[in-house]
Amino acid sequence: MNRFRVRLPCHATALALVLMAGALPALGQTCSVSSTGANFGNYDYANGNSTTGTVTLSCSLALLNNVTLALSAGVASGATTSNRMMSQQLPAGGDRLNYGLFQNATVGPLCAGGIVWGNTAATEPAPIGTLFIFPAFPHSWTVYACLPANQDVTVATYADTVTATVAWQ
């Protein structure tokens, strides 16, 4: 199995999820991973916030089998893929905002009904099968992000870093 990892920093002033890019050699071809951030906007204590981000795999020309995208739990101590956390940065402090990354849209202020986007075969979306990727036709994954309501935290900037792993056979 071939693997490529890219770090996805999550920053929150107005709680934004920022995804970064990297380069990937695939079957002798040039590939890259890029992303668009998921901006939560200002935190809504009563209703929570939901948004989306995108991770895109682009190649000069590639035939890839059983492609998957896995997302780590992030770097906050105690975080899991089902309970990701952004740590308070500015001003420095000990508060954390819990958030989730999902394979589908969630419902309501507590992010109900979401399928957690995990980092193991059991929690990743099913492999995509065979992808034929070239510049005009990249492959994109939508990442649904949800920030649950009722988190009593200091008004501050929060951040986390999630590692995405694109794998194929």
C-alpha cells in the first residue's frame, strides 16, 4: 500500500479549519494534495457551527486503486477521532473547543448523526475503487466540520493540527 501524509492545521479565531497541501509521487507521476479551509465563523454558543472543507488529490496522470483518506485525531492531548479538540492559543490559556470531522452532514447543535472521519480502516470512508486522475479531473473529498453548542470557553484563538493520509494500493 502506498501512503502520503499531509498536515492539516486547524486554526480558530473565528474558528476556521485550514487544510494545507503537499506533494505525492504516484506510480511515477506527479501528484499533489490541496485543500480549502472550513471556516466556522464566530462561535454560536446556543446553536453550534457547521461548515465544510475539501481535500483534493490532483495528478499529472495516475491510475490509483482503492484510494482512501484518513484524518488523525489532531495534536491536543487526549483528543480522539470522535472527540477532536482545538487548544486555546491567544491569549494563552487552558480552554479547549471540541469539534468533529465527519463524512456526512450533521444535524442540530450537538452534531448528531455524523459518521466520524477516522484514521483507521474501520473509520475511514470505503475505498473509492480505481481512480483515473489527470489535471482536468482531480478527486475531491468533502470534510464536514461541526463545532457543538454549549461549550463555555474564553473568547480567544484556538488551534489544532490534523494529519491527513491519502493511501492507495
